[in-house]
Amino acid sequence: MTETIKISSATVHYGLSLAKRNMKFGILALCMNFLGLPMFLIAVLAKAFQIRANTPGWFIDENTYYIVSVFGITDEIYVFIAAGCTIAAVLSGVFIAMNSFSHLYDKQRVDMEYSLPLTANKRFLAGYLSGLLTYTLPYIFCQMISLILLLAGRLTVDTWVGGLQAEIFASFTPMCIKLIFGGLIIMVMFYTLFVLTMCFCGSRFETGAYGVGANFCLPVIYFCIYWLITSRSYGLVFRLSDDTVINHLFGCTSPIGAICGLYLTLYPENWDRAFYTVIRGAAGEYSFFSVYSFGFWLIKCLAVTALLIFCAYRLYRRRTAEQTGKTFISKSFYYFVMFCLMMILSVFVSESSTGIIPTLIVTAAVFLIMDCVSNRGISRLKSAVLKYAVIMVVLIGGYLITDKTGYFGAEDYVPDAGEIKSAELVDYDGYYSTDWYTGTYRFEDEYNIRRITDAHTMQLDEYNASIDSGRAGYSIGIKYTMKNGAEVKRDYYDVYYSAYEELLPLEVSDEMKEQKLAALKTTVEDKGLCIASHGTENYPNLNKNTYSEDFAQRLTECLTEDINAMTIDDYSGHGFGNDVLSIGTGYLDDKSYVSPSGAYYGVYTITEAYPKTLEYLSSYGIEPYNAEYTAADIAALDGIELRRVTAEYRIPVSKSWSASETVAVIYDPDNYGNHYEYSNIHPKDIHIADLSETELEELAEIASDAVNYYIPDKDYYSISIDGGTDMYIPEKYNDIIESIIS
Amino acid sequence: MTEAVEANVRVAKKPPAAVHYGKMLAKRNMKYAVLALFMNFIGLPLFLIHVISECIIMKNIDTKGLEKFNSVFDASDNTIYILIAVIGTFVAVVTGVYIAMGSFSHLYDKKLVDMEYSLPLTADGRYFAGFLSGLTLYLGPYIICQIISLILITVGHVVIDKWLEPSQQIFADFLPLAVKLIIGGFIIMLMFYTLFVLTMSFCGSKFETTVYGMGANFCLPVIYACLFVLVEENGYGLVFSLSGDTLINQLFSCTSPAGALYGLYMSAFENIDHVAESDSFFSVYSFGFWIIRCLAFTVLLVFCGLKLYRRRKAEQTGKIFVSKTFYYVVMVCLMMLTCTFLDMIDAKLAPIIIITAVIFLIMDSISNRGVKKLHISLLKYIAVMQGIFIVYFTTVNTGFFGAVNNVPEAWEIKCAELVKYNGYGYVGSLSGNYRFEDEQNIQTIINAHKKQLEIHNSMEPEGSVEYIKIKYTYKSGAVRTREYYIYEPAFEMLLPLETVDEIKAEKIEAISNTLDCKRVYICIENSLDSTYNNRYYPYEKTSSIPKDFIPKLKECLTKDINNMSSEDYADSLELTDYVTIKISVDYNAEGNEEPKEPYYYSFQILSCYENTLDYLSSVTFV
């Protein structure tokens, strides 16, 4: 009994002696932590008090609306100081850990420390805990000061702020608390990882260099996978902010990954997926087990840290006194770090050069230097060359296998429609790309799913056969949710016509209509409706008083009826002239329909396919705008481009530029460059000034009758006026155009 | 007896102990020499191998590909090979640190010091054995690799240049630059190594030797950079030209390896803007003089290193710093740099104090191996910062010790020059260097200078209008240059100079020189008739222009400028009706193409240029 107490007190003694040895770093960490968040908050508070003393009323002045956060109230340099000092505080962990376990690399110490009346377990525990406390206590102490400062700001500065402004300290607090907790976890993980790597190394230099380097291993692998998929694969998707297993793993398995993981949990509403959920009306909900959940991130990180402690402990117990002084205890660790280093170097060099030779030169130089450093000389150069060859063969072989098998079949995989529970079109804004919102449409009906899988198959077939039938100039994302719960995602840039055409029937499917209307309902309730463009005027600021109270509601009803009644012919067969009538969402305040800021949710283009809506708008005197040109208007234009378009693929006119051939350019030499590239002047270039009166009149008629948004079934001519989008020219004018061209 | 004689002969034949010692050190350093050899090889030689192999491939596969080569830098993937070359060379240079440390390890390693001091060698013998053995291992690989480079260039010239057009002799063209770079690199490496050996004598521990040995390279460049920023930001009108042929640039470019790199850049590359300023052997652009300066400075470093080394004692090994002065010099430079940087990003005093204090205290705690002497560190910090602030405020508040407000008297001046002056009244961009020796004209410039300073020092300076640079040459031979954005009232005082003979002659010369350029395109703009704008008249091509257009135009302009009086000139400036002649010269264009990268000059034909206006209207321009 007495003996047990004595031994435990020896552990405490040992821990205390280590803590004493570490005290200087503890003091350094305290200073650095204090210059981090607390100093920043002091600077903010001091500035706020100074402003209030010098210019009373400043905080309620409406002109200061830009102050929406603590970052708007102080000099940027304090953010810089806080960041720099926090990094220094985190790095002090390296020195603290090295001091606590100095017998792992310092030959002079090892015998003395191993002769202490302590078991390996106790030595590890005493070293680990004494270091950890020296490392984290200054942090905890300083962050408590930060919390007090936040409270002080909440009680003083926040009460001065008036008007539209946010309560800057109150709104900063939740993020701050997340940062403080997150910071603590990341520091503990960093410290533990360093202790673990110390068990692998037996010399001071290797401990320092590889201990810090180990932090980069997993991020490097993650980055290389990202690079392999995003820049080398066809169609495969790797998004850094997606709620995927790899992002989950990355966000908790290394200190750097944990910083990224923490960042994802800070602004869940910013990440793409969450954004689309908002649109669908689910108000940014995400499950506790998602990558955006702070609580789950915390649990994951703690679990990994516990695992790291366990591994470090196991390794530490196996260390013998004689191993101190050797460069590496286990060479596997060294090879792992070197493998990661070679991987990242290969990626960087191969990205910036052609051929494999530069990659081989750079990687060989780095590997041989590193190997000579770890061998303390060049006597084993032969074995170093051999090791290098093995690593590079594995790397290059791995890459070639992945590439040649099409990422193990993933590139060419299209699931069978029968296995799919739902298919989504991500970032899709309708066949004409003029739709209500750019968002995600979800289909569960098998017919609709088959449209998507067919389009997908066609896309791959054309790509693999290298037949370029023409591109739609458009990118599309597909996401399948399988019946077994698995998800398959693909992104294609520049979709082929044939694949794109398959998607047309979806536009009038019940599922799509339903989702369009749901989005309409949510956004109208949230933002209201306004006229987004009418004639040549963008976002005309119409006075609300001109309209009845229920304008937005009635308009919504009309749109709903029209969308429900729309057939495929309605959708594809109608259009308007040069400028069209569009409806968008707008922020409603007491007085007027304000312009939608940047048409955040897109706009509806009202064509003849919306008869009820047109009728209702007409009762307010808003008619679809169809530009009428006179000969004089044409003569005053800067430039017109006429194109011949092949209708082999039923592609909307609005996209025809990508399948067309410019046949004539009619231009004013001085101003053509305002809208077009001069390089387009080649096939038949005519100066506007040289046109006869008859020709001007004919062109005016053509320009007036040309329509937007049309799906033709024959080859046709299109016209672009002053840089505008291409419009369909009715067939009856073909003769006139041909005479102009000739 | 015979045995004794034989023994004596053996002793006599043995090389001296110093050579033995040097060889032993060389053995210790061999691994770094192998590394240096490899790194030097992937520098210039590898780059040249890449260029040669690409040319050979092009020759065999696609002969048209050879057309792209106008210099060795046109090889594909050249970025990565240049990057490899730069990094390889950089690592090769840095091996000097390890070689020097290997050669003088008894300066920081307690275990070695007693053994090495007990060898039968004098301090001088030990120093030179260490210095030379390290130097040989450091520079040997470099020399071998650069000989390979020269062979490769010769091979390139003999084999590849033959396949190319006579205008594309890429290897022959590259040779002079390569030779300069190779010799320059050698000098810089020598200086780097010597400086490192010198700093080793100041330090007694491994960590400090490495860190401060590297840091010492940056001390002088930091002082130079701080001086530059100080003059740029606070010295109103003072000129600190990075490429000027000034004493400070001469000094900077030979007193530190980083500075020498800059000096090599100035003297090896011929496309530096100001290279035409001076072609004397003693200018900053002269490669030969740069070598002499650098070698002289290196010799000085060797000498100082020896002096310090002789005074080192065995007990000093293990101490962190043998002489703290060196440490303080590095710290003052570091603090100065931090302050300057923070000042440049407009930081206030509080952040400057916080950041410098943090850096200083961390560095001081490291060099004290603990925080026990924190209060002394704090005192030292205060002393260093006070010194920096005093120097800064004294310099700024006294206007750089009177230099800012100093205007010479006319009698002191031999000549005053307006550099790159566009003339009064914004009448054109045909600038020239106008030199005045007449006392009255010098007085005019001095008066304008005084007026400029007067306005600037008054409480509310008015808007400035035009950049102006004045260069005074004193009778004593000294040269002072000032540059300003000149205020209108001061600018007006320069008006009388416009009709001075000196400026007229200079103007006429500038105009005729420009018009005589081979690739001249002229565009006439009429301020009242915009239809004449933006029309180019390639002189040799357009038949509507008379053949003798340029000589005639020159003749009329010469006549008008010579006849012009000060009043005419002032009156003409009042009118808004004028014609501008825009001349564009494309120095790169070939044949009769339109200028692609034209360099524009323009000047206004004022209403007082009667002959010119008459002539232009006679050829229907106006």
C-alpha cells in the first residue's frame, strides 16, 4: 500500500520535474495565446470605446451599416497578429513534447531517466500529461479571458449599436466558442501526433523534421486523390465540401484536416449542398452525422486522438534504451513520409511539365538528399537508388492502373434505372437555361430516371468513341441515390447534344413541374415577385402602389396554372423577339418592389407558353416586349452576325452558337469591337454603311420577326444583334439572307 | 646512423601537418561535395542537355519545330528545367554552410575542440587548412559542372547552331551570358563561404552558427532595403534609384552575397533600362569592375575571419555567442526590417511594438536558452527600438539632415539638367534630357525648385501636375538629383526655358531622331475634327503622302521652333485649336507590317507653328 503511494508520488515528481523543464515554453505559449484571440478582442473593444468617446452617435449612424462583425471595427493587422501568434502557440507544442520525451532522442538523458523508479507506463503518462498541461493550460486560461472580453463587449458595445446593425459581439460568440473548443481539440491532436512520431525517431533532427512532416502526410494523400479525380478522371466528382466518407475521414484524422473539418462546421449554410436544401424549403437542415455538424466533428476528432494516444503508448512501451540515438526506430514511418513526399512532388511537377523526365529528376534529387540525410552520408547510395525505384514504381504503377481501368470501372459505370431510387440533376437550370432557379431537380419516377441514365450512357458513348457530334456548351451534374442507399455522382462539362436532347421531356414531367412550383411558392413567400426585365429595361423599379395588394399572389397562381398545363410543344415551340418579359424575385419593403439583388434565384422568361400569366400582366398594361426595328435602327447598329445552324440535333436556338457557322458579318468598322471579336470578320463582311435602303428594310423585318427560345426541326439561319443571343430567323426569310450573303 | 638519416628523409618528404589536416577535413566533407556535385549538375548542365536533346528530337521528328528557337530559353518545358536548375544551384550554394561547418566544427563542437587544438598546427595553419580544404570541396564540383556546361555550349554551337538560321545562333548568343553567370556564380559562392566562415568565429554553438550564419547574409541587404523605403516614403524629392550608377549601389553590390547577386544581375544582363547611362569601366554596369570589387571584399572577409579566428580560445566553444555585438547587429537589422515592413502596410504604433517585441523576446529567449533573463531582454529590446526610433525620427524630422529642403545657389552649379522632360504645357511626350549651363537658365530652374518646396511645405499644397526630375552638377563635381510631381505655379516658372536655344536645339534633335527611325507610323489628330483621329499613315506604303513628307515636315518644324518666341508659345497654349502629331515607333516590327507593340510619341503642333501647319494643310492633313 505504502509502496503504491510512493510510486505514484514518484510519477508526480517526475511529471513536475518535466513541467519545470518546460516552463519556459509554457510562458512563451501563454504570451502567444494572449496575443491571439484576447488581444484581438481587446483591440476591438479599445477601438469601439475610442470611437464612442471621440464621435458620439457613431454607432447609431446609418452610414456605418457596413459594420456587421467584429472584423469591421479594428485594423486588419490585429487579425494578422492573432493568427501569427496562435500559430506560434500551437508550434510551441513541438518543443514541449520534445522536452517531455527528451530521453527518446537524447543519449545523455536516456540512461538516467530509465533508471528512475518508474515503469514505462508511468513514464509515458507523466511525460504526456505534464507536457499536455503545460501546452494547453495557457490556451485554456487565455480563452477564458477571451470569453470574459466577449461578455464585456456584449454588455457594452452591443448596447450602443442601433438601427439595422447586428449585435456584433453577440453574433460573434457562437463562432468564437466553436473556434475555442475546436482549437483545443486540434492542439491536443497535434501534440499527440507529435508524441506518436517521436516514438518512431531516435535523433533530435529526425524528431523535429518528421514530427512536423507527419502532419502533412494524410492531407497530401487527400490532396492527391482530389487531384487524381478532379483533373484526370472523366466525370467523377470530388467536392471538398461534400458530406462524403472521405471528407469525414479527412476532417478528423490529422490536425490540418481537422482545421478544414472545423471550417466546414463554422458556416454550414455556405456549402453547396446545404444551399440547395434551403431552396427546397428544408431551411439548411443537416443531420448530426453530417460533415457540417460540430458535435460530430468533435466526437470524431476525440476518437482519433484517443487512438493516437493508444498507438503512441504501445510504441513507447516497446522502445528500448539502446534505440535512442538511432535515426529511425521503425523505417516504415520514414518510408511512409517519403512516399507522401514523392507523391505530392510528382503531382506538382507533372502538372507543370510534359513527359516524365522532369518528374523523375526532381523526385530523385529530393529522395536521394533526404535518404543521405537520414543515413548520415552517401555510403548507402546504391540502396537509396533501389528504394527510390521501388517507391516510384509503386506510385507510377498505381497511377497507371487507376487510369487504364477507368478508375476501376467507375468512369464508365451507369447504374441500371431499376436499381435507382432517385436521380438528381444538380446545378441544372432547365433545358433553355432560363429557368426559375439553378438548382437540384430530383426524379423518382422510373421513366424520368431512365431519361437521365440514357443521357448519361450517350454522353459516355460519345466520349469513348471520340465522336464529337457537337457540344451543348453546358455542364451538368448527376446524382443517383441507389435503392441500397449508395450514392453515385458524376459531373460533365460541355455535354454532347445527343445526351442533352434526352433531357427535354423532363421539362414537362410532373415531378419537375412539382419541384418548380414548390420552389416558386417558397421563394415568393420569402422574397415576393417583381418584373425582372421588360423590354430593354432591367429590373424596372415598379411602384407597389400601382398594383393590387395581392399582385404577387395572383401572379403566382397564374404561373402555377400555366406550368401545370404546359405540354412539351408549348415548352419548345414558342418564343419572343429581341428582348423578353421576365419575372424574378424581389425583396419587398413597405414602399416598392425593389430590384432583386443580382437575381439571386434567377428569373422566369415568360413566353407564349404562359397564356394565363400574359393575360394577367396585360391587365396591368405589361405586354411582352418584342422589339420592332426600322431601317434607321439597323443603320445605327454596331454589328449583326448571321449564322447557319444545323438542326440535326434539336437544340434550343439560345444555344445555337456552339453548332453554327458564321455566314455573314454586317458591321460598323469603328464600333464592332464593342460587342464582338474582330477576328469573326471573315466569311462575308459587309459594312452597314454600304447596305442599300431595301436591304436595310429587309434586315429590319428579319430582326423584328426573329425569336428567342425555339426548337427548330430544320437547318436554319440565326441572327445576333449587337452582341445579343442568337435568335431563330423564320424560314420565309431564307431567300433574302442568301441574297445578302451572295 | 643510416636509420636516423632515413627517418629524417622520411620526415622531410612527408607533407606538412596542415596538408594532412586539410585532407582529413576533406574526407569528412566528402558527402557534401558529392551532393554539391549532383546539385550543380542538375543546374546549368542539365538545362543545356535538355535544350540540346530537344533540338535533336525536333531535327529528327519535326524540323519546323526548330523555328521557334530564338534563344535557349525557348525549349518546351523550360519553366520546369529552369526551376530545377535554380533550385539545384541554390541547394549547391547552401551546401557551403555544411562544408564550412564540417571544416570548422571545433568552433561549435565541444567534443572536437580539444583534439583539434592539440594537433601540431598553428592557428593560422589550422585556419587555412580548414578554409582551403572546405573551399576546394565546395567550389570543385561547381567548376567541374560548369566546365561541362561550357563543353555543352560548344557542342551546341558546333552541332545545333548549324541547323538553325543565321539569326538564330542560340548557343553562340547564350555563351557570353553563360560565361558571365558562371564566373559571377563562382565569385558569389566564394563570398558566401567566406562570410559564413567569418560568422562562425562569432558563434559557439551549432544552432546559432547555422541560423546566424545564414542571417548574416541578409544584414546589409536589409539595411539597403530599409534605406530605400525610408527615402521613398519620407524623403520628399530625394532619389534612390535601384539601378542608378550611385555609390550606394556600388557598395551594396559587392558587400554581401545577396547584394552581389544583384550586382551580377546589373552587370551581366544587357537589357537593363539604364545601361546606357554609363559605359565606363568603373560604373555599376561593368562586369569587370564588379568582379574586382567583390574579390577585394572577399579578401577583406578572409582577413577578418583570420583575425577573429586567431583570437578564439578553446573555452569559447560551447558558448552561444563569442561576441554579442554580432548578435545585436543581426537583431537590429531584424527589428529594422520588421518595423519597415509594418510601416509599409500602414500599421499603427501599437501593432508595431507588439510584433517587434514578440519577435525580439522569442529570439532573445532562444539565445539565452530560457526565460530567466526576461527583464534584461526587455531592457535590450527597449534600447534597440529606441535606437531605431531615434534614427528614424531624426532622419525624417530634419528632412534627411537638410537634404530635402536643400536648394543650391546658382553660382555653385556648373550645369542643371531636366531629365526626361516633356516641356511646359503638356504638348507632347517627346521627352528629352535638357541641359542648361547658362547662369540665368540655371537660376530659373533653381527658382522653380524653391517654389516647389515652398508650396510643398505650406499647409495646403495644390494639386501637382507633371513629373519632373532635376539633376544639378556642382562645380565641385558632385551630382544631386531631385524628382517631384511639380505644382502648377512652380511649373509655370519653367516656361521661359521653352524658347531658350539649348532646349530648342534639343527639341529639334529629338524630333528628327524620332522621325528618322526606320519603322515610323504617323497619325495626325486634329482637336476640332475628330474624323482625322486614329488614322495611320505608314510612310513608305501610302501613296497619298508625298515621298519627301518626312524631310519637309522636319524642315518646317525646325524653322518654326527656331522662330518661336516665348510670347508666341504662351499665346498658343491658350488656344484649344491644335493639331497633334502622333508618332509610333515599333522597334520590333519587321517589313511593312503595322506596329504591334508601338512606342508612342506625340507632340502638338501649336498655332504658332505656322510653317508646319501650312505644309500639313498643303498635303490635306489639316
